[in-house]
Amino acid sequence: MNRKSPLTAPARRWLTHPALSLLLFAGWLMLQQSLSLAHVLMAAFFGLLLPRLLLGLLGPAMRPRRPGLMLRFAGIVLWDIVMSNLTVARLVLAPGAKPQPAWVRVPLALRQPGPITLLATIITTTPGTVSCVVDDEAHEIWVHALDCTDAQAMAADIKSRYEQPLLEIFE
């Protein structure tokens, strides 16, 4: 089944990244804390113009195949961020805690740059995973964990909790 976009060709040229345009529009209005005409027009200006100007840097927009799953996945990620915050706080505040930092290798099944970037963003925003390095040639990501006693279990957890849903959503 071939689904056509409801947007006309000129609208598609200006809305190269509709989600980013909407985010910029809403973000500008929230920062201004005003719905005055001037602020709404400025938000629309930023929402339309910035993605268009940055098209060469952004590349093509990611198009999720299963948007409903994306909402569920966002809930899982938010839950994990909250729980990780509690775990890291306990680790940092416990007087006798001895964290075991480690680099964890996670082989990737993802191949598209957008979903890989999203995975790296999720990993680095989740407390306890300090940073990551994406190796495009080896198709793997290296995750620096604040406290890791079992690298294989952590890699398997990242693959099942984050990579597998991203595969279902985008590929």
C-alpha cells in the first residue's frame, strides 16, 4: 500500500522536518510565555525557517513506521531516566559505595543514522551511562557506564529495551 503525504509539494519543501518545526514553534512560545501575535509569528518564522536552513546538516527527516509504539517507547525511556536518577543518587550518596566504571561494547543491528543518533541520545541522557562513542564501521556503540558489574548483561539490556523498539519504529 502506497501512502501519500497529505501535504502538497510546496508545503513539503517548507516542512522538511515537521516534528522539529512543531517543537521549535512550541518551544519558542513556552520560552516567551506569551501567545501575543508577535510571538506566535516569530515562533512560526523559527519553526519554518530553521529546519529549512539546516536541511544540509539535518539530512532527511526520520519517518516512524509505528508512531503508537513510539509513544510507548517514550514512556519507557522516561521511566528509565527517573529510575536511573534514583540509582545514581543512591550510588553517589551512599558512604561506602564503590562504583565500577566500565566501557561496554554494544553491537548494533540499527543501520540508519537517525535511529542510531536517537539511541546514542537516549543512552547519554540516562543517568549512569556517562557517554558513548558510535563506531560506524564496526556497527557498534561503546557506552561508558558509571557502575557496571556485568557488561554483557548491560549490553543485552540496551539492545532489548532501546535498540529493538527503535528497529520496530523506524526500520
